[in-house]
Amino acid sequence: MGQLLDGFATALTPTHLLFAAIGVLLGTAIGVLPGIGPAMAVALLLPVTYGMEPTGAFIMFAGIYYGGMFGGSTTSILLNTPGESAAVVTAFEGNPMARKGRGAQALAAAAIGHFTGGIIGTMLIVLLAPFVAKHAVDIGAPDLFAIMVLAFIAVTSVLGSSRVRGVASLLIGLTIGLVGLDEMTGQQRLTFGSLHLADGIDVIVVAVALFAVGEALWVAAHLRRKPFVPIPVGRPWLSKADLKRTWKPWLRGPAIGFPFGAIPAGGAEIPTFLSYVTEKRLSKHKDEFGKGAIEGVAGPESTASASAAGTLVTMLTLGLPTTATAAVMLAAFQTYGIQPGPLLFQREAGLVWALIASLFIGLTLLLVLNLPLAPLWAKLLRIPRPYLYAGILFFASVGAYAVNADIFDLLLMFVIGVLGFAMRRYGLPVLPAIIGVILGPAAEQQMRRSLQLSDGSLTGLVNSPMAVVVYVIVLLIVFFPLIRRLLPSPTPPAAPTPEREKVDA
């Protein structure tokens, strides 16, 4: 505790407070642009910070990290365009809320969820970093593959009008994820001889195409049929009913997000998907999901923020980056001649605890800045649709081009955008496709590692207690509708007869 107080003394100096504020503002602004997430922001600012002292540089990077995640959720909610992959789930309920005139409430729920998850996650960094890091090392390839299978099954079971459409969407995403070089053999797959596709299709290009371009094309196709009616902004605060529905998801988020962030399982994507599934299962308002359920914003946002804290645990204590942003921050540590790992807390205690203290400060700054701005952001929805979606296509194009500075990515984005339009036309949910693209390659890699360790035997996929438990959960999800049909349905109480009513009277 004394070291944390020393960290606050360092982080609360005027210079470091300024760095934290700059990081938060830059992160939020960059996160709002589709395709330019926190990882790219940190990478672009690396050369700028070469002349800075390490503590100030990392305090700024931490602000960019959390600010970028929140900025991504802003465009997810208002424009159905995730600024980064961790904000994909937020679009599913946040955008329908915005269309109903509840954009300010969705942004407020996201801001408070982001703050709650981040604060709890950062407290867990202080309390549990050594314990979590120790046990994360024991999780092997079979366990990770089982977790990813659970994410696939869970999301295809709860999204869309039918499981068949969910599975079809997932298969589209897995196919896109196969494009490129096989990581183990070096063979080209689905590249059609194009060198541009040899490195695969960037997930940000796919996400921006399916969400932003697909949405813009869908709106354009129906623009003449429906007259433009400005979407009301709504009141800029959460009602008592909203708070009653969100406080539990805010607190459940860290329980899902922090452990997943601490293990190398793909960052915030899996836990946010699982959080969404959990909230839908537990909600008393299941009929609102897909139409604007506030729990579907509050839970995933809290989860994503806590997952970011868990990612920092593994990066600081093991030197193992589990997300792209953590990998860039690891490179930044090495640039300053600092090697994250078990000895970091001994050799660079002042820097580490100042960084952790700055996370508390940055999250508070984010909440203070973004809660008053929620109604202002929501006014974007009052822009006439032709201008709004023209702007979305412009920023989507800028984001897709910025990923690799390649015109081919722009063409690819519009081709996949047409696919996104077709998916909307035929009722296929977009989210399982995004999951397939993000997790498909990683799941394939973990499966092949598991089979290599067992000399090709399928028992290698279930040779750990954790994997067995996860597969049991998968089977329960798959067969739950069948089990529910076999169970005897409760008989409703018989309606009282007129004679009985007279006697009772």
C-alpha cells in the first residue's frame, strides 16, 4: 500500500497529470475514428516520446489505452461502427438504443461501466497480480481452444433469428480468417495468387466493412422509402429504472473480463462476447435484446475495461503481451531499456506503481470528461442520414487505409461491405462473423498445438480438467433447447369457476 501511495504522489504531479489528460483525450479522439484503435495510437506516438522520461511516457500511454477503448464504444453506439475490436459487442445493443433516442443513456451506461470495470480491474492488479500471473502460465493450448469453442457456440446460440443463421455467419467469418499463409506450414490459403492477401485480412478492415459499410449500403438502399426523421437525443441522464438494470452488469463485468485479460486468449473479444451472453441469460428483459437492452451495453463495457487491466498484469509480471496494444507497450518498455517480467516490480518499482496509480487517475478523468459530453455526442444522430453516412464512409475509408497504407485494403473493405449488406438482407447476424475472423486463426493454432502434443490423438483436446469443464458447458448450451423440451412444463393454475368465486365471496 505504501508503494501505491508513492505512485500516486508521482502521478499527481502537475506534469504527469497533464500527460494523463493528454493521453485520455488523444485516446478518446483516436478511438472514435473507425479502424484507428489504441494500439495504433500508441505506435504512432512512440517516436514523439523518445525525449520524454519513461514515467511520463507510460502514464500517457495508459491514458491512450483506456481512452481508445472508450472512444471505440462511442462510435459503436452512435454510428454502429466499432473503433476497435473490443467495442464490437457494444454496437449490438448500443446502436438500437441510439436509434430509439436513448443514445445519451447508452453512452452514460458505457462511461460508468468503463469506469467501474477499470477501477475494479486496477484494484485487482494491486491485489492479485502475482497470483494471477502464476496461474496464467499453467493454462495450455487445449484449455485455450476449449474457451474459444465456447465463445463460438455461445454467440451462435443467442444471436440472430435462428441458430442456423448464426452458424452460417460464423462460417463466413472463419472462412475470411483462413485467408493468408498457414502459420505452421507457410502454405497459401484462399489467396488466389495475390500477394496482398498473403498476410491475411486485417480484422479492423473486416469489422469496419461489415458494420460501417454494410450499414451505410443498407441505409442507402432504403433511403427513398423512409423519410428522414431526426432521431431524438433524449435526456442526458440515467433514470432509476436504468440504474436498477445496469448496476449488476457493471459489477459482473470485472469477474469475466479480468481473468480473460490476464491469460493469452485474444484480449477483450472473448470476455465481452461472454459478458453479452451472460447478461442476456440473466436479464428479465430478454425480449429487448437485439432491440436496445441497456444491460448489453453496461456489461460488455465493464468487462472490456477490466480485461484491459488484466492484460497489463500479464504484460508487467511476465513480459507476455496478450493484445496488440500490450505488444506495442512492451516494445516501448524495451525502447527505454526496461524488460517487463517478474523482476520489474523490484527494479523499476517507482515507474510501475506510478503507472498503476495513473490508471485510477485516467479512468476518473475519462468519466468526468465523457459523462457531460454524452448528450453532445448523441446529437450526431440528428445529422441528416445522407451526410451522416457519407461521413461514416469517409472515416471508414481513412481507417481501413491507415491499417496498412494500402489501396488494396480499401477495395477489400468495400467488397466485404457488400457481403455485410447481403447478410443484413438475408437476416444473418454480423457478430458471429466478426468472432470467426478474430478468433478463428487463434483457435486453429491452439487446436493444432494440442494435437501435436498428443501425436494426433483427439484426446489431446480434453486432457486437462479445465478443458473438460468448458466442453461440458458447451454441451449444455448446445442441448439446452432439447433438454428444456423434455422437462415437464409447469401446469398453470386452474381459472376459478363462477361458483367458486361466489363461495369465496
